[in-house]
Amino acid sequence: MPGRGHRSAPGAASSAAAPGTVTEPPAAVTNPGPGAPTAWAALAGLAAEHAAKAELDRRLAPETAEAIREAGFARHFVPARWGGAEGTFTDYLHRVTTVAEGDPAAAWCASIAATVGRMGGFLPEEGQRALWGGGPDAFVVGALLPGGAAEAVDGGWLLSGRWPYMSGVHHSDHALLCCPVPVQGGGSQVRFLLVSRADYTIEETWFTAGMRGTGSDTLVLEPVFVPYAHSCARDDLIAGRPAVAGAACHRVPLKSVSGLSFAAPVLGAARAALTEWTALTAGKRAAAAAQGGNRLLAVSDTVGDTVLARTDGEIDAAAMLLDRAAAGADRGGLSALEVARAHRDQTLAVDILAEAVHRLFRSAGTRGQHESGRLPRLWRDATAGAGHAVLQFEPAARAFAEQVLAADR
């Protein structure tokens, strides 16, 4: 019996379907609210229902975006004093992965809502109040790469510029924008600055082959005043040093968890792709058996068996690597070597998953590669997601090797 890598994905073909049949996504389930065990599966079903249109529109359906909020992703890492969950990375990984089995692009945005919300925990008290004073479910977007320009003024900065690749920006309430700001005595410091949705516009620049539904367009900001207390140093996020006493989820080095944000959607995409491929292959074999079979199909069966076994095993292995990284972050107290290993695990897992999905797509045949099916979209999304800069194996490999070799000196 296949392992954890092989399981029915929300909105995917079921093993109970008639041979060769790919079932329609299930009807959307009313979201039971934050923390409910079925919330993630409900969101996955809704996201699957809207996935094809989201890809065409190059942004999530409003219903999906609102369901992400209602399922508790925005509040997952928010401090408890603001009504947040102060959740674990293990739960975060599993919940994002579940949503990705319905639609990887929706899971990507859900992941961003959680992880940028975690970044908000590094703001001073006044900045946190501006962000969560009205409740813990504010949808915040942001990115680590600096952009724009900041002019020092009394009490803060005038911030302006353009920030591309803002996943989920069409559904955001706030943005944490990364920018080098002038500091007293000369020089600059890279900081995150909080701005509200009323301050920025969106330019449509997201025309990609995969992850189209993330709506990762360009945020455009005309000069707006940002107070000192609505900003935090990027170095503090990287080191896991919140300005206000934070929960365990805020006291971890960024490198130990940054890949989870983008690896989880790829893991869910791989599981969904395997489910689709398995239903398609079972249908082909049933049809061939009904016709008496032939030697060519018997050879094809052997190839298919190998694809299934290898891919299922690789997806399981990748999931174990990601689980280990998440569990380590939840445990805390990571050494430099453990941080490097966690980052390596995340990038290696994504390499494995991307190759697994590519193998499924190559071996699916013309029927499986038809543009009307789910498998091509899952292949596009997994491939695009795996291309994120944080998920590249070579830099992670170098950092890991440096730690190992330094320890042996």
C-alpha cells in the first residue's frame, strides 16, 4: 500500500472513481473557523474549486482569500496578546501543505499571510498595535529583498518606490516593505516599514508560467510617512531577536524556517500530482485489461510501477525532511550547524519534489498532459515554486559544508 506520499488530494481524483475518470473538485465546505481540524481541508476544497479561474485571472478568487483569513493563517504566528495563535512551525507546514493539495497558489498566499504576519512580531509595541489593534487577522504581505527609497524626516521616514513579486497583494490589509534607510552618523540600515493598504497601489506585472494564482504583482508607493515605531531591523528578523518579548515562534533564526514557507506548497502540489497520476494510470490499466491486454502495455505497466514506487517514496522522504526542519524550529535552541542543516533539508526536499512532479508529468502521456486537466497546472506550479531563490540547493549546501568542516577543524 502506498505511503503518505499517496493520498487523496482535495479537489483531486479519488481511487473510488470509475476507471479513467478524474472527478470534479468537491463542493466548497463552509469554513468552520480558526483552529478547527477541518478548516484546512475545507479551504483546500474551496481553493480547488476556484483554482482554474485563479490561474486565468492571475490572482485568487475573493472567496479563497477570505477563506484563508477565516482559516486562521494570518493569525497563526501573531502574538497571543493581540489574539493570535503563536502557533508552531509543524502545524504551519502541515496546514499549508493540505491547502496546496487543493491549489498550490492558494497555499502560497496562505503561507505568505502566516509568515509575514510572523515578521510583524518583530515590530515595536506601537507598530504591533497599528497592525493588530483591530484584530489578529490582518493580511500582511512583504518580501525580504530591499527596494524603494527612504528619506529621513522628523520622527521617521518618507518611504516611496516599487516592490515587485508581492504574493497576495490584491487581498492585503498592510505591507511590510524592506528598504535601506539612512541612519544617524551616515550609512544605512535595511529595515521593514509598515504601511497600510490605503497607502499603496498595485501594478499588474505578474505574467508567469506557474503560480499565476498568487497574483504576485508590483506594489507601488508614493511618498508616505512611516514612524520609527512602525519599523524593525531586518537583521533582527534574520537572527530571531524580536523587539518585544516574543513567543517561541519568533525566537528562531530565519534561515532555519525560511524555506518552509515555499516548500510546503510544493509538497502539497506533489501529493496532488501523484493522486492525479495514479487515478489516470489505474484507468488506463483497467481499460487495457478490458480489451485483453497486450505485451506493449505490460512493458508500460512495469515502467509505471517504477514511477509510482519511486515518486511515492521520494514524496515521503521530502516530507520527512521538512518535518524535521519544522520540529527543530519548534524545539528551539538551534546551533549554527542545525540551522544550516535545516536550510539544507528544505532546499533538498524541494529538489526531490520538483523532480518527482516532473517525472509524473513526463510519464502521464498525452491524456495526462492535456491542458484541461489538473496535472499540467500542478506541474507548472510546482516547477515555478521550486524556482524561488530561498529554495536553491547550492547556497544551502555551501553553508552546511562550511559548518560541518569548521566543526572538524
